[in-house]
Amino acid sequence: MLHTPLSKLLATFFMTLSFGLAAGQAKALTVYTAGPGALIKQLAAGFHDKTGIRVDVFQATTGKVMARLEAESANPRADVLISASWDTAQDLDQRGWLLAHDSPNAAQVPARFKTPTYVAQGISALGIVWNTRSGTPEPRDWADLTGPQFKQKVTTPDPALSGASLDLLLGLQSAQGEAAWKLFETLRDNGMTISGPNAQALTPVLQGAKAAVFGAVDYVSYASVEKGESIKVIFPSSGTAIAPRPMMILKTTKVPDQARQFIDYVLSEDGQRAVADAWLMPARQDVAGKRPLFKDLTLLPETAPGASRADVLARFARLFGQH
């Protein structure tokens, strides 16, 4: 029987350990995402089960995610970004930050929700969320919330913190021009409050302290309805905005193959069913949703190409005294 010297066994062990650690580090993928938190946890776990690739996640509002991305521009950490606003993907693409990827699983994604460098994970819509026990009349359109019955009883998410809310603001401006700003001025005079990100705007309505949210992200509210809350999601008759949630690979990624695999997984049938379970509209047309789809809604016109995200946010902040 041959005996291998202990020194050789130890050397082999440490070489194997070092290789394993290096392989594990090479497989790690970092995803920055704007909610929902439960969805990205499910997607990260499912992707790890399929591929063995660990996913490190930073999840926050769109505003906080983008602020972190900008702060780290000299030393990028994110490989994949999922935003709640299509506008952010357009901006990063114009800046040359994105890596092209044509996922085979995007074949059933409508053309309006994909480009060579980004593709929708899923789609949300903006609506009025009304407390059915508030004693106020059920609103049918945005302007209904300017009535005296809703004085001091309306909240809205801050578009600086919610990409989807910004999409609605841009959509209303595209459709109505200055009339949209007159609507917001009237809402301000009627006591509408800016309440931070989406969940923060919804909470007082769930509690009964307020009667309605102007421009609530629907999937958050549908999840609350499922839990038995006394609220109703209403899509205004004059039209609303949908907010496709773009996924993109950053050009600075050191693991482009793993990043492509992650995009492919989210667009797989398993990934899209997880998206549907989070009350979002699936990006793929061949995967069923649990709620109304964009084709069932009256939509505002798409944002004009010249619309400036920064200018709209600045005007909104001035209107509501947020300097």
C-alpha cells in the first residue's frame, strides 16, 4: 500500500480549496433592483437552484437604487439592474452603460417592451387605490380626487422615489400638457400629501386615515386586497400609465455570462410565473397573469421622446414646495 506524504496531501487540499473558493467567487452575481422584495428573493433562489450561481441583492426604491449606482460609478458593483422605470433604462442606454443581450426567452415579449440592451421583467400599472370604508364616493377618474369629499384625504407617492409614479407624471404631461400641471395644482390646493415611496403612500389609506392614493402602483395594492384589506384598485377612465420594469446588464460587469443567464431565467416560464405571483403583469404574452393586463386598460399616450425626467421632477418639487 502506497502512502502519500502528508505535505502533498495538504498541498492538494489547499489547492482544491482555493480553486473552489475562486470558482464560487466567480459565480457570484450582484443584482440591484427596485422592489418587490419578495419577488427578487424568489427569483434569486430559483436561479441558484437552476445554476448554482449565488445572487447578491440590493433592493430599494428606484431613487435609492439609482443614487447608489451613480455613487459607485468609479467602482461599479452591480452586474444586473432592474428598475421600476423604463426611463432609467433609456437614460443608461444613451450613456453607453449597457451590454446587449438578445435572450431566446424574450420571443414572447411584445416589441414595445424590449430593446437590444434591456427588456421588461414584468409590468405594473398606476391607478387610484380607494378605501371602500372611507365614506367617500368611489372615484372613477383622476379629477374626482380634487372634489371637496376628498379634501385632505389623498396621498400620492413621491415621483423622485418611485419610478412608476414618475412614469405616470410623464404620461399625464404627454396626454394633457399644461392641463396635467393644473390638475396637480388643484390636488395640492385640495390637500393632497406627498408620502414618500409607494408603500408609504398606501399605508394611511389602509389604516383609514386617508381615503385614496393618487397613482398607486397596482401590484402592491393587489397583494393587500388578497390579504383582506378594504381597498379597491381603480383604473381611471381617461387613461393611466403602465410601467414596464426594465432589466439590463451593466457593461462593467465582470460576469457577463452569468448576467445573461439570469436575464434568461427571469424570462423563462418559471421566472415569469414568479412575476405573475407577485401581482405584476408578466412580460411574456404566453404566461397568464393574476390581474388585468395592459391590453385591458385605457392607456395614456407614450411619453414624448423629448420629455426630461429631471425637468419634470424639478417642476413637481417646486409645485409641492419640495426644494
